[in-house]
Amino acid sequence: MKIKDNIDTFNSLVKRRGFIWGPSPEIYGGLAGFYSYGPAGMSLKNNILSLFRRELNILGFGEVECPTVMPEIVWDASGHLERFIDPILKCNKCDSVYRADKFLKNQLPEKMIDGLSFEEMETLISDNNLVCPSCGNSFEKIEEYNLMLKTQVGTDTIAYLRPETATTTYLLFNRLDQVMRRQYPLKVFQYGKAYRNEISPRQGVLRMRSFDQFELQLFISKEQEYNFEEFEEVKEMKLPLLDWKMQDENISEPKMRSLNDAINNGILKKPAYAYCLFIAHHLTKKLGYSNEVMRYRQHSPNERAHYADDAWDLEIQTQQFGWVEICGIHDRTDYDLRRHGDFSKNDFAVSMGDDQQEQEIPQILEVAYGIDRIIYTLLETSFSVKKKRINLKLENYLAPNLVSVFPLVSNKKEIVDLAKEVHHSLQDNLINSFYDGSGSIGKRYRRQDELGTPYCITIDYDSLDDNAATIRDRDSMDQIRVKIEKIPDVIKKRLNESKI
């Protein structure tokens, strides 16, 4: 199958099987940058969140939830009002609008665009005679465009919808310091909605105006950053790393390196930061991505945010959109707490080391996931078509349905009743089961393959005599006969054998 046909088939599947719909609201033509999740998409999302929460609980993280609307002073302190801007290009004739850096990356893929000033981007546009793709006319000067969504609380309070969850977590620092008993590093995460008024959202759920973030924060001392005990347990883990110097040499393929090797060779500076790369890798591998579609790309000094000491993006290679960032790992230094301390008149300096007389403002290390981007890339990299059979090879514990139960025929009451008994027995054993009694058995298998259901159980005429059923494996399509009373144990065993 040609790549375009494969992508078209995939895009159709995502809508047809109820993963993602939009732009929403569809019945009114849709508003760009807003999408809805159907039943299958919500089930997949909740399974991802449950996995992340469980793994982070094991690693000692606590969860918080904060308001999505904050007063103007918060975003003034954080720097978002001043710096959270995109450079935009507007056509002189048709008024089409483009984000300048993205436009240049598409038009001049061999050029390094990140970190260029407005003037440098305008020079590139002029030197390369770049014009509006829509009408062929020239552009106006590049302008600043703030991505914040402004609102009003009450009658006179200016506020903004948060553009990321991290800032609202930082505002809790004094409370976290107390409730987590000053055991540094403080480990905390938050999941929730964020909002960005994108200029012209494209690429479906990869760039939305309302999206889900899952962000981890470590509040840590400078001394701990370099002497971090937990790093010793993971330092031999190998990751596909693409540092900024490799990118300068036009190398795009990452090199598998251990975290310890990266520290020793100066690619990574701080063991605690390297540990954050481990966390990102640990969680992402649990989702089922192979190393072949993953890389960690380091930001160049020009690309990094002004406050960052280091920054890496965890990217997944897709057929439709190339390399897609799903996670950012950032060394934010003490910038955030220092700024909020200045604006709020709070002193965030605390004692973190053995010497209780010395105080410092904690450094912040961050692992920031885009859940919507995970869902898209996970679906695309799990999708395959072989001999017209569509298969979504999701990990067992992530699939919207773990099991689907079928009666072979729907017109024989005894078979239907027994199939429903098996379905309810699986649910009683806390196994996510879906009952499907309509259509031919072949069509029902295909429906579940397209949803990623690992196991299908069929109750047939023989089941009435031998009290057994057929279990079909999604990937191998092998079938085994199992006594009905043993089915829950067989499914649980297979789930435990998967990479959880």
C-alpha cells in the first residue's frame, strides 16, 4: 500500500472508530484548533493517564490540580505576557497569516531557523524571494502575536487562561514545601487543560488551541543536581540522543548512549537532569514505542528559552508529519520561583541541604508531556494494514477494550445468554470487556482489530456442550480453546505477561 493511501486509511480509522473527531463543533463547520475525543479515544487517554499516575506514584511523585484561569499578575511574573509570542507573517493581498518560523522551516528545510531574530527571518524571506503560498504576493513585516487567551473575572479583573500547567504548579511551592515535609527534591505532577490562541492551527491534535498537558516538576537544590543518588540506579540506561552539535553537522540520526556516557562526555551536565531524561524514557517506553521511532533532540543554545540551562525534546517519527515532539525535558534553573517571589513579595528561599543555616531558591527540572500528541503518535505508530486487514497493535493495557465477547450467532438464545455470562464474568473480574452481537463474525473481528482489542472470545454451538470458548489473539490471529471458568485467569495471565 502506498504511503498516501496508508495515511488516508489511518485518518479515516481515527474518525470512524471513535478516537478523535473534529474540528469541533462539526455540525457548525468546526472551529480550528478544537477537537473532541470519542469513546475509544477517551478510553485510550484514560488508560495512558492511569499508567502514568501509577508509575509516578512508584517513583515518589504527588499529584496536584490547579485552576485554569489566573490573574494577569501571574503571567506578568512568569514572563508570558512579554515573551509568549509567535512571529507572524501576513500577506499584503489576501490576508493569509503564517507563523514565520514554521513557514521558513517548510520553505527552507536545510536552514537552521530556531533562534533567528525577526530581522534575520525577514532577510531570509527577501533573499529567497519567498511569497504567499495562497496568492503569490509579498508579505508585510513580521509582527509579534501573543498566544495568551484573555478573559475577565467579575467586573474588573483581567485574567488569562493558562497556556501551560507548569506555572500554576509553581504557585503552590510554599504549600508543597510544607506538606511534603521538605524532603528534597520535591516531586510533583499536574494533568489538565491548557490554552493557546494559535495563529492558524494545523496538523489536527498536534497543534490545538485547547489541549491536555501532563507535566512533572522536581524542586531541587544546586548541590543535589550534581550529587543525585537516584541517578546511580539508572545511569547505564541507553537513549537515542541527538545533541545540538550533531545537528549543526546536519546529522539527523540519534546515537544510542548511556546516560552516564552522556554525562562523562559533557553532552549532559547534571545527573539529576539526566534522571529526568530517564523518567521521560521510562514512561514513554511503557506506552509501547520502539527505539526506532524515538529520539531525544537537544535544543541549540540559540533555540533554548532564555531561562533554560538545558532543554531536550522527546520526538516520535510519524509518516504523516515527520518528527513530532511529545515531551520536553527542561532545566528551568531558579527562574520561575525567583520571578514569582519578586512579584508576590514572597521569599521562596528554603534550607535544602545538611546545613540548615544556608538557604537557596530551589532549581526546577521539568518533564512536560502533551497527551494529545501521545495519542496521535501512538495510534499512528501502532497502525498497520496487511492484505486489507487493519490492525492497531496497542499494548494490552492501553487498548480501549482488553477483551471483546461474541456469540457466534445472535438468533440462538442459549448462545447469546452464555456469551453475556462470559462478558459479565470478565467485568466482575475487573477485566475491560466489550460485548458485540451484531454482524458477521468476520466483521466483528475486524471491528475489534481496528480498535486494538487484544483478545476476542467467541461462544459457539460447541460451547453449549463442552462449556468452552475460543480465544483469538489480535496480532497472531491464533485461536485456543479454553474452559469458560478459566477464561478470566487466562486473560489476567496474558495481561501480566505483557510489558507492564
